[in-house]
Amino acid sequence: MDNLTELYCHIDDFYQQFKPEFDAHLIATGRQRLRACQISVAEIMTILVLFHQLRYRQFKAFYYHHMLGMMKRELPNLPSYSRFIKLVPRSIIPLCSYLQSMMGDCTGISYIDSTKIAVCHNKRIYRH
């Protein structure tokens, strides 16, 4: 999925089906506040998937450079980096379910990378 809008629509469609089933399994104590935020869970999931698709190494650099810099027009209600990090746990279970649903079936053919990795100490040779 190359297009951000296409990716968001796909994730949002999944989340709209997932949310009622997920909410039915939650235990309601009446003590927890479900505070709304400016960014939806589907948008959080989209940002996390996009981070991996663009192959950034550091999430902080991705968020500041790509999301707050280039994508500010597409997502105008982005919170600050520290606030976004606090919102990520809300999306972990839906994100894992989405990724599980997107996995393909195993065909029985597996590829193994046998590239040697340099180690700094001989004790670590067999750990890689």
C-alpha cells in the first residue's frame, strides 16, 4: 500500500469491525475514564505501520521529520511526540490483530539468511 490514504482507509475499516468485538470483551468497572483525544486509534495505527513501511531506524526522527514536517497537511491534529508516545499503548491490541489478519498462509517454503555477523567478543559468536 503506497498511498497514505489507502493505508488509512484499510486500517480504519478493520478497526471499525474490530472495535465492537474488542469492547465486548473488556471488563467495565466504571472507574476508568475513556478520554477522547484529537487523533484516532486508526490514525495511530497508520503512523506505526507507515514507520515500518518507510524503513526509518528511529521513531523519534521519523515522527519529527516525516510526520510533523511533511505530513502536517494530511494529519493536522497530530499531537507532540511525547503525547503520541503516551497514546501508542491504546493501539497495541488492535495493531497486533490487524497485523495478524494481514499475514499470509505459510507456503512451506522458507528462506534463511546465512550472512555472517561480526561480533565484538568470541562468546557471542553462537548467539547470532
